[in-house]
Amino acid sequence: MKSRVIIPFVICLFMTFGTAGAVWGSASPEGSLIYMFSDSPYQELYRLDETATALYNAAYQNNRQVAFAELQKLQKYLDNDMLKIYGESGGWLALTNDANTIETALSNGVKNSQWIENAVRIRLGTDALINGKRGLWLQYESLLVEDMASVHQAWKRGSSNNIIAAKAVMKSVSLHADRIEPAALLAGDSIRMNELEERIGYINRLLEARKSSKYDSEADKKIEQSIEGIDIAINGIFQSYEEASANPVIAIPYRPSPLKWIFFIGAIISAVLTWTGWRKYKQHPYGVKSLK
């Protein structure tokens, strides 16, 4: 007799927890509980990010064996065309080129110091796909702003070595800009990123040419204008991204989940059965026994 109460009660609990899980799951980045039991592109993107993180850690520790194993897994994800519907094609191409560079370096026995930057680029790029406005690459805005402040200061020294000093600081600007390229192409404004790279290359050429001349007011004016142009390009990259992207690149549009209704209706039915069974049990706690 107790089974009339216990079984529906257990089912009721299961359905109630299932309903809560379906509701909470629909608000999660995965979209619904179906995500947990399916091999969706979203899962593949998270695995891609985990693999990129493992590759970066292996590069940092100079663990070539682990790096090669993680790189092979990474390349499988990069060959998955289903994943490339997220982000821009230029960003995926940058990730692929970095992966190929690392593969060549590992095959040739090159030290990690010569390919760790490629691992950093991949790490920042995949993170941008997952985390949107919380992406690690956005932290480079303050670094680039500080770099350019140092460039301004070096150029305005007024001493004879201001060109050498400005060119030295520009190396840091180039490094930080190069690191965020895949992330910016995937999640940001590719036009602004390309503009920044062009401006950095242009001012480096101007500074190199200026070294050979004692005084050239026209060249100095171009250098000053180029420095201001880089400031504008940096601001444009991050400002345009923050205005246009309030969510992660892989933000999933809402889709109604039938699981919610299945669990909800099941919870109601099992609750009714539990209540009915309990009333009958209270009326006849030992069941109906035959007199024979």
C-alpha cells in the first residue's frame, strides 16, 4: 500500500527538480538541458577554448610533447566548418596560421620562446569566442594606451635620441597589437584592427627612415600625426566592439524547450497521484484484508 504513495512521490520530486533544471538551463550560456546531452557546436567551442588553454600552458612550461598533442586536437576543431559560423573568417584564418606556425616550430625542434606568442594569440582568440565582453583580450586596451603614452613621452623628449626611444617603445605596441589580432578579428572590428596594424607598420618605417636624417620637420610632422592616428585606431577597436557586442560571440538565441512542459506536467500528475495515494493510505493504512 505504501508504494502508492512512495512511487508517485519520488516521481514528483524528480519532475520538480527537472522543471527547475530546465528553467535554469535556459538562462545559462548553453541554452537548455538538451545542451548537456548533445554534441552541439557550443560544446565544441568550449572544448576548443580548453584545448587552446592547455596548449598555452604547455608552451609556457616548454612541454613539447603535451604541446604537440594539444595542437593536434586544436587543429581538428579548426577544421570543423560548423564552428566557423561564429566569429569572422579572418579570425579563424589567423588561428589556423598560428597553429601551422607552432606545428612547424615543434617539428623543427624550435625553442618555445619562438612560438609561445602564437600560443598566446590562439588563447586570446578562442577566449574571445566564449567570453564576449569579459574576454581577456579586452584587458590589452589599457596596455596599449600606456604604451602609446610612453611613445608620446619618448618622442617629445627633445633630445637627440628621441627617435631611438620612440622606436624602442613601439616594439611593445607592436607586440601587444599582434597578440590581440585573432581575438579582435573574431570578436571585434576587423577594419579597425587592420587599420591599427597598417599604422604601426607605417610609423615604424617613418622612424627608421628618420634615423638617417639630422633634421626633417616634414618627417617629424608625419610621425606626430601617425602617433595620433594610432591612438584613434586603438580607441576605435575597443569602443566599436563594446558598443556592438554586449554578449559573447556564441550567445545562443532563445529556443523554447519542451523539457520544461514535460517536467512541469509530469510534476503535477505525480503530485496528484501522491495526494490521492496518501488519502487512501490514511483511510486504510493496512490495506483491505479478506475475512477468509
